[in-house]
Amino acid sequence: MFKALLRPAMIFIPFALGVMFPQAHVLNDPPISMVRWVLICMIFISCLQINLNQLKPKKEHWYLLAANLFMGLVPYGIIRLAWPENEELAKAAFFVGITPTATAAPVVIAFLNGRIGFALTGFTITNIFISLSLLLLLPMVTGNFTINFIGNVAVTLLMLIALPAAMAAIVRKIYPKAKEWPKKCKTFTFSLWSLVLFILAAVAREYFIEHPSESPLAVVEIALVSLVLCACNFLFGKYLAPKRYRRECSQLLGQKNTTFTMYLALQYAGALVAMGPIFYILWHNTWNAYQMYQYDRRRNIRHAHDHQLE
């Protein structure tokens, strides 16, 4: 139980430190821009395990991609129509829902005895096509359709996704054993992820210091919307595919690459909107911990039963 809950519990440490030391927000400012470079490093490490020749897309992967787009656009549209004055909440819902599959999703699926190849294919498809869709969707959500803005979005996406993916492909070609690095770098990757969360928490705290009139209710609303979308993602993913792929599809749609959209939200929509993906980190990791705990508990019960029969 303790091991299963360790990861979600560790979320609070960097988050609390970021809130305590809002001065750390400068780490995200140019010329340091640490979040961007850490994110590039994390995606590079994740892409090392991907061999394009081994990816085998199935129709279920395209259903997942459609559901991913649906979960970003529909909640955004509903909130914009129902509460047109609450634009920040609608944007937070968009950035939460549109987030592609997390780099760690295949790892969790493997732990739950799922199909790792199916998971890697789903991760690759959602991250590539969601990133491409954001070239149009980000200008739509922000209301900025200028050539300069679209160009900035394109450059950002090329740096965050295309650059580390290309670097990983080159490194794998030169040194094939590099595909084993992600397994050996789990602690390092987790440390990078914690660093990003620390900086973003500091940025969020600095935002509220500079905007004392901002209502705490806005944060509560974003947290609740993020929680509802998390539950819907895992539930819709489960019933999106045939029974043999339910576990994988639920995880691929529910476990999100939140660091990616946290950065985009911070860059193009502001610190308050970025709270949506930040809260999602808590929700989906808590659900992952529960799943792992239940899986371990059932496995231990089966082992105990088998020993009794011997």
C-alpha cells in the first residue's frame, strides 16, 4: 500500500515547496526557460524506447485519438456557451482534455499486465496528432489568429516534440542500446518531473501574489473540472474499445502528458489556466496508485490461494 501511494504523495512535496518559494518562478523566465528544456529532455528519454518499425496502429488507436480531441473541445465549448464570462475555466478544461497520453502510461500498463506494444503505439499516435492539431486549436482557444502567433506555436511544438523525437531516433541509430536508457533513468526522469512541478507551483503562487483580487473560487472550479474530466477519460477509454483492450484504452486516454500542456497553458493562456493540468496530475496519479494497489492485492490473494491448494 505504501509503495502504491508513494508517487501521488510525492506530488505534494515539490508543489508545496513551489508555493513556499514563489521566487523560483524566475527559473521559467527567459533566458533560463528551464521548464522548456527539462520537458525536451523528458520527451527525448521517452522517445528512445519507440521503434517506428514496431508500431502497429489499430482502429482502437484512432478511436482514442478522436476521443482525445473530443475531451478537449466539447467541455471547452460547453463551458463557453453556459458560462461565457468564465473564459479561464473553459481554457483550463481545454488544456486538460486535449492533453495527449503520458510518457509513463506504457509503464503503468505493463505493470498491470497489459499490452505494452499497443500502449506505445497509442502514446505515439496521440502525441504526434494532438501536437499537429494544436497548430489550429491553440489560436482558436486563445482567439489569436495572427501569423506571428501561429508561427510561435509551430516553433514551440517543433522544439518540444519534433526536436527530441528526431534526436532520439538519431541516437538509437548510432547506439541501439540507447533504447534501454528509459528503464535505467526512471529516478532521473521522475526528478525532472518534480522539478517542473516545483517551478510551475512557484509560477502559480507568484500569479496570485501579483493578482490579489483573484477569487479562490476560480481555483476550486478548475480543480473540480479537472477531476470530472479525469473520471470521464478513464471511464470513456474503458468502454471505447472491445473488452480485450479496455484496460489499455482506459489508461491511454486517462493518463495524460500533463507537463506538456502545463507548459503550453503557461506560455499561451496564463498561470491560472495551467492549474487545470496541475490538478490533473494529482487526480490521475491517485487513480493509478489505487489501480496498482488493487492489482497487487488481487495477485497476493491468488498466490495465497494457490499455496493453500499445494
